[in-house]
Amino acid sequence: MKRGIPFDPAHTAGLPAEPGVYLFHGARSEVLYVGKAKSLRHRVRSYLARGTGTTVRIRELARQTRLVETLVMGSEAEALILEANLIKEHQPRFNIQLRDDKKYPYIKVTVKEPFPRVFVTRRVRRDGSRYFGPFVSVGRVRRALEVVKRLHGIRSCRYALPREAPVRPCLDHHIGRCAAPCVGLQSREDYREMVDTVMRILAGEVAMLQAEVEEDMHKASATMDFERAARLRDILAGLTAIARQQRVQTVGGGDQDAVGVARDGPVAVAVALRIRGGVLIGRDTHTMTGIEEASDDELLSRSVTYSYLSSGTAPLEQLPREILLPSAFPDLPLVAEVLAQRVPHGVSLHVPRRGAKVRLVELAVANARHALADQVRKGRAAQPRPDDILFELQDFLGLKVVPRLIACFDISHTQGADTVAGVAVFLNAEPKRPGYRHMRIRGEWANDDYRSMAEAVSRYFKREQDGEGPLPDLVVIDGGKGQLGAAGRALGEVGLGDIPLAALAKREELVFLPGRREGVSIPRTARSLHLLQRIRDEAHRIAVSYNRKLRTRRTVRSGLRDIPGLGPRREQALLSRFGSLRGVSEASAAEIGRIPGFSEAMGAKILTWLGKGGRW
């Protein structure tokens, strides 16, 4: 449905003269441009004056605009906030396009939960959680977080404890990474005390943990356990990365953001250095495109309003008391007014002229230039770590537990005969070949894949329940909704209906989940989809190989073992001497008679049987 009024002088003359936001819509009602104005009537009518002074971009925008939508606001400051949010929402093609390059993550502690979780995130929300960061080194922070969680047993699952809990602990408990509060093996008080310790470490009080890890490292080295010593050395480096203070000159209390912008042709990069207590803790980077006709003031204004006024930015209490800018821009007073109203401790925007603050801005500009150069020569992405792939898969499938242990089932048969199942098992995104299984389907189901799948799943998990090892965190079925339903019913019958299930369909590569009508479409480039495909292909290989083996046995047996007087030992002797059924049929009776335990007469009978298709 089209909105607004036609874009022509006859209609725009009646627009309000108050401040507000205007949206230009194209022929298909798409948003082409979002802007703010002190007077909506004056600003919108200015686009109709297509004189020689207007730019090519403005003339093209006016040519494509069909409708104008206006939103009256109480002040120009309110219009500035709305403009920033609408641009972020619609990403209009005629506005400067700005993209987050969030290389430095935060660590999030969900303190509002009874049993808080600790994990890395690039999205900061005002949800009552504690956020630590941003951090400079992504890899080291992830490794440091892993050791913190390993030493203190912080859970990685997503259950809403204690209301939502599994029947049994997951693999993390079996490998010593979690004390399993989900099943009552750790009290809430002990867990909260552990989380408090972790938060002190994340806040920089890591001396205690560093000493502990360093002592363990020396012990491992003394006992010649060099592999563990090397791992602890890397962990110690990660902890140092959290605690390390990259000191810059402290100025005016030391809580500042320093903003710098660099441009090159159609691309620009804006960088905000985050300085807290005189310590450079990280940077935020934004890439801007569609800037060919934009001035330097427009780029700086767009970057600042996006970073500090649009929705989804950092919590207000985490903003600094001062933002240092390389230059002023027309909307600077408005941005300062909005931040003064919204931030409890107050924020000032300042363009330094001399001294240490100027050097901080110069450092931000230098970082922006380096980031811009990186955009041009961006190389191949680093190989993702297994945990990253598993966390991504957990997100796509909405799983409560990180799927560290995955089992995949596939059925194979030859026109209803020799029906078999193959089971591939992956641990931490890598094959666990000792856990591979194959089985012959006992039921006379012919080519009924659903009933065959149900039998395979039921038999596999009955055996696994009798063992002492952990059960899979995720079961993957090679097939569609039918196979998924059959596997789900089988799991329910053996009392394991709580194990997560997913089916990967070959043709569309859609992932089907129980209770969901539509399949989940994981991007073709996603590493998590590649992992599912690898597991599916392994299960398929196991099943097909076993089916081929049975088929070969059956073919040989129908030709030799059915011969009267020829048992397994004589059959093996024939195959060892002639190599195959064809080799036996092409031999002479005398050649067969020379094999120990055979006679020429026996050889003649065998050749007669084979020549007449199994009849004397």
C-alpha cells in the first residue's frame, strides 16, 4: 500500500513547516532516501528545484521519487534520532550506506538468569546483562574465555534453568567442562559464586588465575607433558590479553572515544577508539559506501549518529564522558543535545586543537586509514575453530546444548534387498571413527525407508543406553520429514525423546526439525551447513559400503555355496585359487581337481552346475 503524497509542487506546498523526518518512496513504494529537516516544507520543496547547482545524485533522486512521507517531530533533535534509526532500518540506496565491521567482540554474562551463561557476542543489548569489552584480540579472548569456563565450569547450554532442564547432563559434564547444575549436581549458590569470580577476572582481576595457570604449566613441563604445557602457555597468553593494559597518555580522566574517518574513492572507513581509564581497550570500525558526492562533514555526521544515536548501540552507561572528533559538522550541536538528555553521566563532543587529545584523534584517523587499506587487500578468511562452527550450528537450529557429539543415520538398499543402516559420529566437528556403526536391517521392510530408519535408530540407542559413554547432543537423519518422524517415534519408544533431531534433505539442502512445517535454510556458504553435509556424506558412505559388501557376498553365495556338497571351506578355497565366481566358471575340471580337497569329478559337477544356472 502506497503512503504519503505525490512528489510535485501542487502537493508539497501543503507540507508542515515543523521539524521532522521525510522519506522519499520510489515507484514500488521502496524507500529511496531518509532525511531530517528543521522545516519539512522548505526542505522537501528544495528537491524540486533541479537547477544547475544540484548534484547528479540529487537530480536522480528527484527523478525517481514518486511519493513523499513526512513524520512531524517535537524538535530537530528528536528528528535526528528518528532519522538515524530509519536509515538503519531501511538502508535507502541514496543515503550513505554504513556497515559494521565488528572485529572486536564483547563477553556477555547473563546475570539476570538464575544460572548465568558466559559467552562471546558481537551484539550489545540493553537486557540487564553484564558486558565486558570490546576486546582487541578476538582469538586470544576466545581462548581465555575457554580456560575461564573450563576452570570454573560455566555452562555452555541454553536451557532456561531451573524451569527448563534436560533429563541427563551433556557431553561437557563428561569431559569435565561443566558441573551439571542442570540436573542438580551443583547448587545455585555455588554456581553464582563461581560466576562472580569469573566476572572479577573479566574485569581485569586475573592475577590469581594467571598464577594458577602458570604453576600448572611449570608442573606439566617438569613431568615432560609438553603438549599440555604448550596448551597452558597459550591459555596464559589469552589471560594476559584480557589483563594487558595498552597504556596511552591519560587525559581528562581517561574515559574517551576518539573518532577518525578515512576515504578513498567510493569507500570510507570510520573508526572509534575506545579508551577507558586511560587504557585503549578496542575499536569499533564502520565501512561506508555510496559516498561519491558526500562531503567529509556528511561522512563524519553519518558515522557519529549511527554509532551513538541509532538503536542497537552500546548501553548508555557504557558511553564515555567525552567523544573526540577530528572536525565539527552541522549536526554536532544536535547530537550533543541528544546525548546530554539521554546519558545519565553526560557526554561532551569535543574537537581538540592541541595537546594529547589531538594525538588521540590522529591515532584514530591513522587506524581508519589502516582499516581502509585492509578493506582493499582483504585476504582469505582464517580457518574457523570447531567451537565457532558448533556455536553457529546451535544458533541456526535453535539448540539448547552445543552439539559437540553428533550422530547421523542413513539407510541403503538394492531394490529392497540387503537393506542396511550406516551411523557416522562426529566429536567437536571431526569424525570419531571408533564410534561409526553399520547394521543389517532385520525387519522385512523391503524398500520402506521409514520403518528401516526407525529400526536402526531404536537398535542403536538401545545399545548406547547400555554403555557408559555420553549420548549424542544431536541426531541427524539423511532424508526428509518422513524419515525425521520415524526417527523421532523410535527415540520416544526407547525413552530418549528429548535428544534433538534434525533431517538434512539432499535436493534442497534444507534442514527439517520436529514440530516445524518449513525447513530451515542455512546459507550455502555457512561452515555449519558444510559440517552437516560432511556427517551426512560419511553416514551415506558407511551404509553404501556395507550394502555393497552384503551384495557381493550374496552374489558369490548364490553361485557357489548352493552347490550340493560345497561348504564354506571349499567355497573359500575356490575363491582363493581363482579370485572370483567368473574365474571359477572359466577354469577346467582338471584345474579345480588339483585344489586340495577337490577331485576332477567334483570340478566337473561344479562347472555343470554353474553352466546350467544352478541345476544338475
